[in-house]
Amino acid sequence: MTLLSLEQSTKSSHSSFASALLGLRSRAVASWKRRRAERALEGLSYDTLKDIGFPSADRTNGSKPAR
């Protein structure tokens, strides 16, 4: 019985390590995709950004975007 419980705890620690590793990988991939999309948007002209719906004013200063 002791051997069985040790095998089960070893398997659960491996699975938690594997799930942590997969979680880290998925976060890294999501971050890479987000950064790639940001770079693509930064390369667009102001008129194109305006056409696809980006606001023309910075909302952090409390002003409304010009329409």
C-alpha cells in the first residue's frame, strides 16, 4: 500500500508540473501574439486606424474622441 501511495503522489506532482509548464507556454504564446498584433497596428497609418474604429483622441485626459 505504501508503494501505491508513493506512485500516486509522484504522478500527481508530475501532472502538476506538466500543467504549470503548459500554462507558462500558453501565456508566452498569448503574449507573443498580442505583441505581434500591436506591432502590426503600429505600422498602420492614422487614416487606416480611424477607419477601423480607433479613437482619434487619448481618453486618459478625459476628453471625448473627435468624430
